Amino acid sequence: MKTKITLLLMLFIGFSNAFAQVTNEEDLATLSIFDQYAKAKNYKAAYSPWMELRQRNPKFSRAIYTHGEKILNYKIEKSSGSEKVTFINDLIKLWKERGTYFASKTPKGQYMAKACQLQYDFRKELSMSKEELYICFDTAYKTDTKTFTNPKSLYTYFSLMVDLYDAKNKSAQDLFNKYDDISEKIELEIKNYTQLLNKFVPKGDEEVQLSAKDKRRVKSYTSYLVAYNKISGSVDSKLGERVNCENLIPLYKREFEKFKNDGVWLQRAAGRMLSKECTEDPLFFKLVNAFHNLDPSAKSAYYLGILKDKEGKSTEALDYYKQAVELETNSYEKSKILNKIASKFRKKGSYGKARSYYSKALANNPSLGSAHIAIAAMYAKSAKNCGTDNFSKRAVYWLAAQEVRKAGRVDASLKKNASQNAARYMAQAPSKSEIFSAARDGEIIKIRCWIGRSVKVPSL
């Protein structure tokens, strides 16, 4: 009896393996067909074999979902009316199926946001209200904030909040909170990509040879940084005058007693008043001191520095700014504070101190191209005061051109700006004929005053 059972079991296993092998071969053949079509961008021909495999064995390959997204986007583009709606809903369904069968490769925040964005883009066809769309984005954001990173979706999410506020369906506090959420998220992503980019940024005048793979990474990181910076400006533009001192101050005065022991609320409130230039009101002083007393930090120390600046106590202000730098442990955040300090000295005309702080900012964030642009501008503005004769004074522009070119090297998004500024500075430097007439080609000129640098006259 045992022998018969064993034989039957072996026959069943053999049949199952044979069936699985045949099925697997069939699936491979179908995959191969639509894969070739999809790679050739012949999505019309790819649709039938792709749908066949998707329905028969949805967990067979992730290619079902990567190619499927392109196939369905093609179908959406080429269709209209109820057929278009069917394909839109099927793409949303496809993303959900991907999350079921390839969960580890399908970040929830990312794919939920994609589904919401698709619905927003086709809101008229789907007859969806702004309230429904906002709930979609809000659910995605709260479900998985970490991977909800698409710049366009972050903006759409905030834009819907503003529209609902304008329609009196959201309160001012709701709007402020969401503005802070999105602004902080964008800032976090900028910090993350900046730190990734800094691994490949040349330091000083050194040349860095990048592999093809690293060049692609740098291009990708730069692209994201450009997008996030653009979206950051768009978020502020969308907010417009809905948030100003006239409505911020009364709100925070009412809420202060309730939230005076809430560090996050105090930080956000002080930061918002600072960004909207409401720092003259005594409430700003009250918020900053409460924030610093509750939890002394780099931000609270920086805010106290601003207060001292407002009082005309520059020395005390600088002490707080320095304290902010010392308290900050993150290099990117530290560079932001140093850059702000440098800008304050530059505006006061203290160029030597400004350059010192810009240099410290660059040491913490090598891709901070704007610091090189600022240093170059200070050189150019000082040209008339930093030479013994007309030739040496104008030689400062060579130094300015050298400095501004660094901005384009460390931040690809500034290449055009850096190139234009460099050309402008070079046009103000001695020409080739002037170099020839003065017989100074190849000479090293020491630039005095606060600059204290040397520049080589171009060889003819």
C-alpha cells in the first residue's frame, strides 16, 4: 500500500513539474514577445501579449509592471471618452497589483502619489472634486511620507490645500500646517540630494574624473535639486499673500498659551514670522525666547542672533550666530547658517569676513555654487580699490572670473549663470593688446587690500 502511495506521489510531482515547466516556457515566450515590442516602443502590438501574461501569471516578472505602465500610458494618450477612463483606472489597478506581487520594489508613498497625480491630471475625465483629490494625496503622504518625494506631486498636494482654503473648506491653521509640512519635506529632499551630490563635487581647484555611472548619478541628483528648488518657489508663489503678518500675528497670539511648550509649533511659528518679515513685532521675540528656553538649538540660537541684529547689537548677534554653527551637527544645515552669516557681512561691506564665512560654508557644502558667485562679485566690486595702477586694478577681474567659474563646476544648474558672469568679468580685464603693450603676459600679480590673492596674467 505504501509503495502505491509513493508511486502516485512521484507521478503527481512529476506531472506538476512538467506542467510548471511547460507553463514557465509559455510565460517566458509571452514575456519575450511583449518585451521586444515594448523595447521598440510598439506599445500597440505589445498590449495583447502583455495583458495575456498579466492575467495568467501576474507575479511572473516585474517587467509586467514596468512595461505595463508604458503600455497603458500609450493607451491613455491614444484613446478618448469612456475608453480613456477605462485605461486610466486600469493603470491605477496595475500599480496596486505591483504592490501586491512586488511589495519590496513598490514604495507605497511613491506609487500612491503616482496614482493621485494621474487622477489629478485627468480629473475632468474622472469627474473628481478637489476635496476627493486632496484626500487621495493626504492619505498617500500620511501613509508613507518618506517615499512621497515626487516634486510635482508635492506641489499638487499643496496647491489643492490652497484651493480648499480659498473655498473656505480648510482653516488658516490647516493651510499653515500644510505649508510647513511641504516646505520641510522639500527642504529635506534638497538636503538629501545635496549630500549625495557632494560626494562627486571637486574641492578647490582639483579635477575629478567621474565614471559614466557616476556622471549619470550627478546628472540625476542635479536634476532633482533643480526640480525641488523650482517647486519650493512655486509653493511660496501659490501661498502668496494668504500668509502675511496681518493674519499670522493674531493667530499666534491666540495660540501661544496653548502651544508654548510645543517645540515644533514654536519653531514653525518663529520660522514663518521670519520668512514673512514679521520680526519687528514683540511676538517674534516672545516666540524665539520660548523656543530657545524650551530646547536650545542651532535654529533658536540663530533666531536670537536675528533679534540682536534688530536691536542693533551686532556683536551679540554674531555670538549667537557662532553658537548656532557650533550647535548644528549636520554639515548641510551648518553650511546654511554660515552662508547666512556671510551674506550679512557682505551686505555690510565687510568683504573679508564675508569670504571667510562663505569659505566655511563651502567646506561644509562643496556644491554651494552661490557662495563662489558671491565671492566673485565682491572681488569685482573691490577692483578699483585693490591695485596700484589701472592694469593691476583690472587684473582683479581675472580673479573674479576664476572664482565664478567654480560655481558652474560644483553646481551644474549654475553653469549658464557662471559662464555669463565669467564672460562679463573677462571683458573688464585687460585685453590681449593691453597685455602685449604692457609686456606683462605670464606675470603673477599680487592683489592687495582685503583680497590678498595672486592672479596670473594670461600668456599670449
